[in-house]
Amino acid sequence: MLEEAKMELERYKIDADNQTKIAVAEISAYRGTEEKDANNNGIPDPMEIAKDATQQRKIASDEYTKRYEARQKKEIEDKKIDLEKQRMKHEMELQKQKDDAALERERVKARAAIRNKVAGEK
């Protein structure tokens, strides 16, 4: 019986401590929200508090969306730049091939001209 009384007392202390913690948390939550009392009863209205929380969430969501869109735009621009670099590299390689082919044609012409003497040359 004595142990049951001790256990009851311990439960009471724990419950009282928890209630105190809840009260402190509620007071902390209401701090700075005194002007949010629509019916002037001294207690901030839940709807006003919920509305503020919703506005805060919307602001955070908008900020995230802006950062996400900016990141997406940057990725798209980076891909465009990479694609342009690849295109330019390909064009340079193609031009080099054309130049090499033209140079080789001129060399072939020059060798042919040396081998094939024109009329009047000895």
C-alpha cells in the first residue's frame, strides 16, 4: 500500500510537471501576439494565429519556389552553353577537315603540275 501511494505521488508529480511545461509553451507561443485578439478577450484568436502561420508557410514556400526556379534556369543556361561549346568544337573540327582536304588537293595539283609538263616546257 505504501508503494502504491509512492507511485501515485510520482505520477502526480510527473503530470503536474507536464502540465506546467504545456502552460509555459502556450505562454511562449502567445508572446508577442496580444494584438491578435479580435474579440478583445485578452487571448489571441486561433484563427488569427492560424492565418499568420499560413502566411509564414506561404512566404517560405514562395522563397523555395524562387530558389528552385533560379536553379532550374541556371541549369538550362549551363546546358545551352555546353551545347554551344560542343557545336563550336564540331564546327572547328569540320573546318579543319575542310582545310586539310583543300591543302591536300593543292599539293596533288602541284605534284601533278610538276610531273605533267606543259607544251613548250622541257
